[in-house]
Amino acid sequence: MQTFNIQDAKTHFSRLVEAASEGEEIVITKAGRPVARLVPITHSSVERKFGALKGQVRIAEDFDAPLPDDVLASFDGR
């Protein structure tokens, strides 16, 4: 882990982003106190499978039916 003050981080930003993309963690400080951390983005190793929940989700027949008047009135504050 490398530490840079905010001025040095601004000056060498491209180099720091490159280092982070290669797996390094960079801490940016202001007045000697850590204020930000530059870390690499990790990609999920789990691949999504289309249709994985097929047969496990049920949608009610009246899913898109209009709401009853008393429920609609509660949205209006009546």
C-alpha cells in the first residue's frame, strides 16, 4: 500500500490509477490524515445464468389490476 498527499496524487493521478488497476492500493492523505483510497475494481467471478429462477417465481393473475379506491385514496391523503 502506497500513501500520497493530495497534491502529489493530483500530480501523478494517471500513474496512481495505473498502479491501482494492477492491484495496488493507494491511500490519499490531506494534512497527514487518510481521506481516500484508490483500489482496483474487482469483477464478479460468478456468471449469471439466464432463466436460473424459471419455475420458482409466480406472478399473481391480478398483478396489473387497478388498485381499490380506498388504497388510491390513502395515496392522496384522504
